[in-house]
Amino acid sequence: MKPAWILVTSGVVLLAGCGGGGGANDNPVLNAPASSPASPAQSAPATVPAADAQLLARVRSAHPGCPVRVVRADARVASFRVTCGGTVTTDNLDPATGARLALGDVLQGGYLNALSAAAVTQLVAGGASPAAARAAAPPTPAAFSAWAVGPGDLEVTFAARSGALTVDFPASSLTPYVRASGPLSS
């Protein structure tokens, strides 16, 4: 079975499927197997389009001295992941306007509850205690503030005592919540 998600903790990538054999999944948010997930370090595009290079320069100037990784840069979204002093933040911008995108611009409906339930399950499967997983990923906008749109996924990084924990949600698992006009729509 291919992994249904990827959990990155302290630079180690843990791959795991949720649910039984045959690709079945006991988590309704992750009801579709990942076609070919990529770790956050592998999801950056090889080149940044010229317009997005300006956005990248803007993000770098807002976070001087901190490494900035391009998660995705195309006509639909420019997503950047910034790691500074052990803290992970993200900048998600509309390339046409330069405006910041909120997670609600990408997903709709009960996505926070669905993402929280899936993240807690994934964090526990990755070794976190149930209490720590629930504390790291409650269904609140603040808990899901460090998100980035990848080429075919949504990366969410949570703050935890042990360090930043990143969960990768394949876009196919988020279909019921994807905004038709957003960067995760097909």
C-alpha cells in the first residue's frame, strides 16, 4: 500500500498508511490513497517564475536571515515555508495580486474538524501521545496557521514540545473541502 500521508519530525520522514489492506482507509479525510507523495523537502519546484521571484524576495525581506523554501510557485499560488529559530511559518500568496491567502481561501466547509481529526490520527501513528497530538492539532485556525500548498498536497506544520511536526495531506484526500476556485482544485 502506498502511504496516505507523510509526517516529518525533526528532519526524519515517517511514511504510513492509515487503515487496513487493499488501500482502504479508516479515516474519511484520507479516503483516497496518495498517488506519489513527496516529502516537504522534495516538493519545491526547480525554478521560480519571474513574477513569483518578486514574491519570494518580499518573503525573504520579511524574514531576514531565515531560510525560505519555495513549496509551490505557479499561476495559482505562491507558497513559501520559513524556518527561523526552530519556528516554522508560511506565506501563501495570490501570484496575480500578491495578497495573502487564508486557509479558508483554499478550503471550505468543515475542513478544520476534518483536518484536525486526520492530523491527530497521523501524529499518534507517528509516535505522539494522543494528548500531545490533540494539543498540537485542535480544530482552530491558530493550530492550522502554518500551512502551504504543494504541487498536489497541503502541508500543515504544528508546533509541539518536541519540535515542529509537519503533516502532508494529499489533495485527493481533501476533495470534499476544496474550493472550486482555489489552488488545490483540479
